[in-house]
Amino acid sequence: MLKKIYTYIVKPALPEALNKLRELAYNLYWCWHHDVIDLFRRIDRDLWEEVENNPVMLLGRVSQKRIEEIANDNAFQANLRRVYDRFSEYVKSVTWFDMKCKDRICKDFLIAYFSAEFGISESLPIYSGGLGILSGDHLKSCSDLGIPIVGVGLLYQQGYFRQYLNSDGWQQEEYSDNDFYNLPIEEVSLNGSDLIISVSYPGRDVYAKVWKVQIGRIPLYLLDTNIEENSLEDRSITYQLYGGDKEMRLKQEIMLGIGGMKMLNALNKFPTVCHMNDGHSAFLCFEKIKILREKYNLDPKVAIEASAAGNIFTTHTPVPAGFDIFPQDMMRKYFSSYAEELGISIDELLSCGRGSIYNSGEDFNMAVLAFKNASFSNGVSRLHAKTSRKLFNQLMPSIPVNETPISSVTNGIHTSSWLSKDMALLLSRYLGEDILLDPSNVEVWERIKEIPAEELWMVHQHRKERLITTVRKLLKKQMERRGASSKSIDMAAECLSLPYLTIGFARRFTGYKRATLILHDKERLKNIINNREMPVQFVFAGKAHPRDEEGKRMIKEIFHFSMEEDVKKRFVFIEDYDIKIARYIFSGVDVWLNTPLRPLEASGTSGMKVVPNGGLNLSILDGWWDEAYDPEVGWAIGKGEVYDNIDYQNKVESETLYNLIEREIAPLFYERNAEGLPRGWIDRMKKSIIKLAPVFNTHRMTKEYVEHFYIPASERYTKLSANNFEKAKNLASWRQDIFLYWKDVRIIGAEAEKKKSLKVGDWLEVTAEVYLGRLEPKSIRVDAYNGPLDSKGNIVNGHGTPLSWVGEKGGGTHIFRGKIYCKESGKHGFTIRVFPTHRDLPKPVGFFEILWQ
């Protein structure tokens, strides 16, 4: 048995003439620029595919003979110079942020973007699905736009699992170690040594090594606990993405949030703004408080106010089950000592993650922690924000649902990352290359009209042909691995047909996404597939979480249907779905199918990825499609109905789906002119691109974050921290007064001026008497909450009209008066409400109880 292993690192031996090649390999800029990809592919096309598009591994495995050949190849060197010059120009050029925002930010403005996963390239497998892909696209757009941001995440030794199906179609999970030294990542050094940070866990410190991924202009820092300084148990903290039990999840989130902030502080990159991409990283709030306390000798309550000022929380789940919730005893085990370092009690710390500070029996909710400690919170589509307001309103039931402080920034995609090379060349030719630098430019996309129909169709057909070739190759490998017969393996080479209408479905398999809705009536589906005049074929892909039995059963059902003799050539399931496979599917299908159970799809970005590639969407009105749908650009399954009976809903929506394919989609696809072109279909392709492409991209999305959240949050942090945190101290003092004296506040009465009749445009004067006790009038806001009345006498779609302080009546009672504007006719009503307010709060209605009359 080996007792001691000496380690050493071997790196590619590149001559000086290829130094630029190494720099390109270690900057993920290459993964959304086809000229760089083509350069690496030119070195060794077969090896490029074998190493799964990983340029670092390519340079490490290509023969030294080939290295010498390209170093002395004038044509290759000229190509390298062109590509590198373009890369250098990209890095140094003036950006959107330089031109639009530089004069509005403080000197040390910096955003830290925390996420549990990042999907940047298939060569860096530290992602599982939509959340990670969004995180990667977010950073890419920030790079393109020059937004000063750093990413923070974990470096998983195994990442997410590789999927394969057994002979019965049941998902199997296979984990393989990532070789960090053959990935496009580099160790971070500080003062000549590897940067290693420590985080306190019960009874010991856990250490994490820091790695960096360069994404264009943007660094992404990743923490790795699988190092010799840790015990075997602690080395496993960053072993698997979403692996292990609840306690392992807690350990990972401590490392992500607390460790991530410690790392940034060690790098002297303390952010003015922290963006929590979902609640996984919310423990950063605590460490940020701790750093501010120690650095500026602040009272804990003051540090809490200052810390929260610069925080942003994006929620991604529409259901409570999606939140990470940890039991109290587990939290006490991991945070009792930490609470002392913060200068607060463990009960005070736990109250930060409870919906009610008065309910000591409630478990610790990471989303609540993030929500309470953020200046701004948002959902990821308009419908999701509406759903989230209902969800989070349970934490503040005295507030009207529509006033729950959650806004929306609809997700998008990084267009260049998901646009096929063929389509990118076509768009550049007719729209100009600037469209890829800023795909949120509405006017430029209008030029899609100028592209000849035959050229657009030819490019789409070429990508469809590439998809079919790829599917056949992958299907053959799958069958060989399962030990299929030679006949079945040979049949894989005949699956799918270029002329046929092709519908794609690829995403995480879980209950609410309803991958099997299309199978509700299998005989009818078979008739659609085998229609002689208008045949339809389907490509399915996706993984289920290892513990999601329902999702696995769905995959099994899809698999068994795909193996039936009369559909097996036209209905396929591709295993081990990843970014590489996704690009082929997104660029090759005619129609993208999405069948979530409304309103459980927070956003969904898969359908966005087919848009610039010319694909059309067929979807339930949920997530992004609820706001994107237009009859001219795609199809909606239903009209947004939600039924109490799920079985009935599945029946209704599956029939609607079949009807759409049979009566609208297939006829439009197969309607050809004399030249054999589907003119009506191509017209719809163009309209879809023109209307949707400039909106549903991460350039538009990140600009919204900058304008609505990043800069305002930074300004608020700067304001609260100025003059030795004077405003933060005042805010903390005010909050303490509210906590102590709010229970004494009561509404004594109200009256309105007596008018026989009111007309639209009139004003109704309202006076209220409120007992404030020891609170000052400026500490509270009194509203006449008014609006139309329903048949039960309830105010609907109400809003608050502020009443001004008139004077003190005596004994702590105050008079407030104001006027309600009569905007529209009908029966209306008002009531009086009182809630705490402060000019330095980010939200008019904060995390406080509203007192109603």
C-alpha cells in the first residue's frame, strides 16, 4: 500500500511562437467566438471532439510534433495573429458601461455575483441546468458590456453526474473526477503562494484553495476544499454539485457565502454590491456584516444596515419546496460560535432566517435570509414576480400582495453563446457584426426582413442536418453501451429525416415540467408522427435529479415509447444532455416544445435559445413565454388557465397540443411554394427573431440589473456608509425604536368630508387620528388605502394615498390629513393603515407589520 505520494504538475510545452495560443486557451472568451474555436479545431479536429472542446486539454494531449508543425506554419501563425488581435481589441475597447455608467458610480464600484453553479462551457462541468447556464450567460454579457463584476462559486471535484440509461430506460448516474490541471482554470496566488482561505466549522477550520476562471474581461473565483489541509470529510464539501444530504448542503452554502466573502476580502476586492443568484449564497450577508464590523468597529445593528444596503436577491423558485430550509438544531451547531463573532445572540441570528422574528419555533430559511438582507429582490419573469409576491407575502401577511417588495427582471440568454456558426455568419452579413456585440439593439434586428427567404431556410436546413447527424452518432453509442442488437444499432443510422417537421424538448426532468404530457394519448401521437403527408419527429433529452424518482419515471416512459417499433425512427431520447448537445438541438429543431404546469416555470430560457437560430416556440403560457407570446411568432398551449384537477388539466392541454400540431403547425410547415420553400413558415421565423431576439437576451437583462439594482444599491451603500456610517447608525436606531414601541401604536378613528356626490376628477379629504405613543410622526406613514369595492365590500387593486401630519392632539395622539383623487367612477372605499417608514429605507413597505383600521 502506498503511504506517500509526491505530486508534480506537468503543463503543455509550447514554443514562444504559440504563447498567445495559451492565453486564448485560458480565457473562456473563446467559447462564444467561433473564430477562436475554429483556430483550436484546426490544430487537431478529431482530438478537439475527443477532449470535449477543451483547449487546455487539447494543448496538453496534442503531439509535440504537431505543436512544432503549427509553430512553423505561416498560415496558422497568421490565423493566430488575426484571432489574438481581435481578442486584444475586445479586452481593451470602450464598453457600454464605460459610456453610460462610469460617471454615476463610486471609485471602488464592484459587483460580486454569487451562484452555486456556473454553466459557461461543456469543458468546465460545474453546472447542472438552468440556474448555472443563466449564471454563465450573465457573466458573459457583463464581459461584453464592461460591467465591473466578479463571479463567486465552488469548484466541484466531480461536478454534476453523467447520465446513461439501462436497458429498461432507468436513469443511472456516473460521477467522474474533474482534472483541474487540464481545465481552463488557474490557481490564484497571493504574495507568491497559493491563496487558501479558512472558514470556521464546528470544532475546526476548513480550508479552501482559490481558483480563477477568466471569462473575457470578467474573473470567476471558485473555492476548492479537496486539499491536503482538510480531513477526508471536509475535502468532500466541494465534491459534488447538489450531492449529499441536508447537512452537506449546509456545509456547501457556508463555504459559498462565508468563504466567498472571505476570499474577496483576502483579494482586496470587497464589493459595494453583492448579487445573490438564488438563496444558496445568502450566508454572505453574515460574513459581510462581520467584515464591516471588524474593519470599521461598528455596532452589529449598524453593520447589518450597511451590509444589506448593497445586497440584491434574485429568487428562482415559485414554490416553498424550492427553498433551502435548515433545522434549528443544525443551525445552532454550525452558527452558535459564529453569532458571538457577529456580536449577536444565536437567537438573533436565527431570526434573520425566519418569516416572523417573534416565532422562535420556525426553521431557518435561506430565501428569507436573502430577502430580509437585500435592498432589492426580484423574480425572473413578470409572471414569476407575481407568483413570488404571493409566496413571500406569507412572511408579511399584513401587506397587500401587490405591494410585496419583489420586482422582476426577465431572464435572457447570451446570444453569441447559443447562436450557431452558420446563423452567426448569415446575421453578420445582413445585420453587421455589431448585432453580436449588443443583441439588445431593436432596430438592427429589423434588418432580418432583408435576408432572402431561401438563404435563411438553407442555413436552418444545414443546422438541422447537423443535428440529425449528431443524434444518429449519439444514439448508436447509446445502443452499443446497452448491448443492443446489430439490427437496432444499424437502425440508429436511419433515425430522423431532414424533410420532416422536427420538434425538440430538452430540460430537467421533474414533475411540474411535464415531459410526458405529449404521451397522454399515445395512439393519437403515433398518428401525428406517422402521418404520411405531414410526418412529425421528436428529439428529447434531459436529466432528472438523482433523488427525483418522478423525474426518472418520466424518462423511463419517454424511453419506452421511443423504443416502440412504429415510432423508433422518429422519436428519440438522447442521453447525458449538456451544453454541447444543447447547441445542436437548439440550432436544428423547427419547433421548441415546453409544457410546464403554470405557474411553476419561473422563467425558462431553453425556448429563448432557439429564437435567434430560427426555431419557433410551442409552449404553455408560463415563465418568459407568458410575456413573449404573440400569435405571429409562435403558439400557445391554452390561454393561461389553471385547473384544480391536475389530471383534467393534463387532458385538456394535451388535446390542445395535439390540435395545434395537427391543424396549425404541421400544415404551415408543409405548405410549400413553387420553389419548395415554406414561405409562411419562414415569415413566422423572421417575425419571431425580430420581436423576441432583442428582448430575451442577457445583454438587455444585465443592463436592467445595472440600471435598476446595481447602481441604486451601490448608491445606497455609499450613502449609508458616508461620514463614519452616520445614516446607517440613524437607521439602526430608528429600527430599534420601532421594535420597542410599535406595539403601542393604534388607529383611533377616521372621517371623510361629507359630500352628497363625487365626480371623476374630484378630491375627497380624509382625516385620521393615530396614537403613536413614544414614536415621532416622521417615523411612520399614515395612508388612506383606497380603491374599487367588490361585491363583498373588499377593496380590490387598492393603493395607498399618504396623509400628511397636521399636528398633535395631545397625549401621544396625532392628526393626519390628505385627499383621495377620484380617478374613475364606481363604488369605492377607503380604510386607514399605518406602517413604519424611514427616508433611507429602500422599500416603501419594508419587513414590518402594517397596522390596519
